[in-house]
Amino acid sequence: MPISSPNSAAKIRLPRPLLPYRNSPSILHQNLLPKLQIHPVPHLRCAKTVNSATAQNCNVEFESMDLQKYARELEVAVKAVHMASLLCCRVQESLTFNRNVNVQSKDDDSPVTVADWSVQATVSWVLSEAFGSENVSIVAEEDVETLSRCDSVGLLNAVAKTVNDSLAEAPSFGIRPPAAPLNTSEVLEAISRCNSPGGPTGRFWVLDPVDGTLGFVRGDQYAIALALIEDGEPVLGVLGCPNYPMKKEWLSYQNGYQRIVSRLTSLSSTSWDRGCVIYAKKESGGAWMQPLLEKEKKFVWPNSAREIKVSTIDNPALATFCEPVEKANSSHSFTAGLAHSVGLRNEPLRVYSMVKYAAIARGDAEIFMKFARAGYKEKIWDHAAGVVIIREAGGVVTDAGGHPLCFSRGMYLEGLDRGIIASSGATLHEKIIRAVDASWNSSSL
């Protein structure tokens, strides 16, 4: 059923991941099955072809996709995010228990730590080495203004040391490390290389080095988010979630208890997979999750990855919804009203960062709602990776009018209709959008 916006006469159909072949043995799936050959690497699926009669009967169009398209980019991106996740584990542990890590403040009052700049430099270096710096364009959150000041020498040296410690682990990921440790000028160059303005054409990467910095500083949830945009559309996404355990049952513990267990449990222990990396590639038909690399182990692609799927719950009374922790850029009262109106009874899962997207993709929650206050502009790096992952896991992400999010207008999600909604399926998604339409005029947003 099409979803329509009250502000537009056009009707928008839900995105392709809601097609029946993803989730059920439909007639279309049965017709495709004899033609489908499964590649031994789990996240690489063979291209599918459908005759015109079948496509017409199902009101669906499929595009053939080169088996290897984006495969190299995805592998390098996963390795880069994995390295960045381990970097952040070390910095957060030092910050949480030793309190000896520099914390700065940006113009929007969100804190920036050594980890933000170090991750940006590390990911920039890995991508440039893999594809050539002349072929790599990156939109990223941080710049070098603070690090370049005369009074920031100590901070810059700390960033350079953190970057070099991370790049020293490159051989474990099958990546050749620098011939010599990067000096501070080279680190600044790697960070400042991430200055792409984005746009509607060409290819560029989108990086949020530490999404949810407040969660990071507080020893809570955060994410490293990397996506590839091609001609204005996200084509692959990777989320590093160092504090988001592989096993769902660990989510029932409070974060303070998790931090205690984390401190007592070494990275080499197999008793608790305390973090994960989640990734997906456009039209691959699946999203995948792997545990963080254990200490002194080598990364073997795809590194014990297992497929993840969205929840099958479509009864609002049984569903769980996510929302941002901070009230500064999201209205908790409005989302609470929406939840009540559609029959959501469970307590909301309030979590920092794009871990919310990971929760939907893994089936740990069913709905993510964000309705920003007037004047707040959503950035593309806060959503690009998560959108790809949820869609490939079988869910849907749109604005509150049912329109796909637009990543082709620079650093911001321009033209956003009221808010952002991510759901595990069409039933819940349409109920939320109808509730928004019914409640919006009485809101103060």
C-alpha cells in the first residue's frame, strides 16, 4: 500500500526491501529459486533475473547486479571500521577508568575526544591506501581547526600516537602498515582530506568517526559509521558498535554493570562478545554481523559473520521503539504520544548513536522514531550507514511522510518531512506514519 504525505499529492511506495522474496517463500521466490546460485561467501549473492511476465504480475522490477560490485569497497570499509572500533575500545577504557583523555567542545556543545580525530585519520588513511588518495572523497564530521592551534600540541601528539597504535595492527587485517609511523603533519593531512561537500553525482564516502560522543564519554553506547554514496544513494554501510554485545541477553544489564564486566573481561576472552561490526551492501539481500576481533587474532574475511534480520513482530503491543537519549534534538513527549496512539506499550529503548539502527536490523527492537526540534538539521553521516543496513535486513526507513531520505544535497538531509522513521516492516511503519499525520498539527515541533 502506498504511503502518502499530507504535504504532497504524490504517493510514495515503500522501498524495495519490503518485497516478499526477502521474508517469505512467495510465488516470486519459488520462481526465482531454480535460477539462483549461492556464492560461498555469505554476503555476496548472485545477480537475479526475472522475466517480464513475472515482474509485471508481481508489480516489481529487479535490476541485475554485478556479483562483484562494491565487494572490494565493502571489505576495505569493514576492515577500516573494525580497526577503528578496537581503537575506540582502548580510548574509551582509558577515558572511563583513568580520566586521562583530552575532551574538547565543539561549537554545537558536543564533546570531541582523541578518538574522533584518531578514527577519522585512521579510516582516511586505510581508504586512501586501498584506492588511492586521488580516488577517495570523504564527507566527515571533524576538521583540523582545533588540532592545528599552537596550544593543541599535546592533543595533536596524543592523536598521532593513537593513530599509529591503530595502524600498527593493520597486518592483522591483511593491510600493509605505513613504512614509518605517521608524523603529526601526515595525521593532520589524513584528517583534512575528509573535506568533500557531497552532492548528487559521483562517489564519496560518509564517515561519522564517533557517533554518539556523549555515550562514548560516559562509557555507554556509540558507533563508528561509514557509508559509500554513489550518485546520491547509499550503496553500502558499516556500523562498528564496540559496546553492543553479540548476544541479545546482555542488553538487559545496565551499562554500569557492563562496564565493570568489561574491565574484568579481557579482549581475548571468549566468555562475552562485547561488541560487533554490522554491514550491508545495496541489493545483496542481506545484512551481516561479526564479532570484534579478539586480541592477537588475525582477521579472515568475512570473519565469522552471521546474517541478521529484522524482527517479525507486527503487533504494536509487542513492539519496542528506540529514540535518542538526549532531548536537545528530539522530542520525547511527541514520540511518547505517538507510541500510545498506535498501541506501543513497552518502555522505549533510549540509546545513543546509530546503535538504534543496529537494534532494528538485528531484531532487538522494531521502531526508531526521531522528530527533531525546530532549527535542528539532520546530517547525512548520522543516517547513511544505518539506512543501508536496515533495508538489506528487511526493514524500511523513510521520513515521516513516507519519502526515502535524500543524501544528494550536501552534508544535510534537506527536504526532510518532519522526522525520520525506521521500522522492521510495512505494517508498523504505516501505523506510525498515520499517527504522525493525525498528531502533527497539535505538536509544538
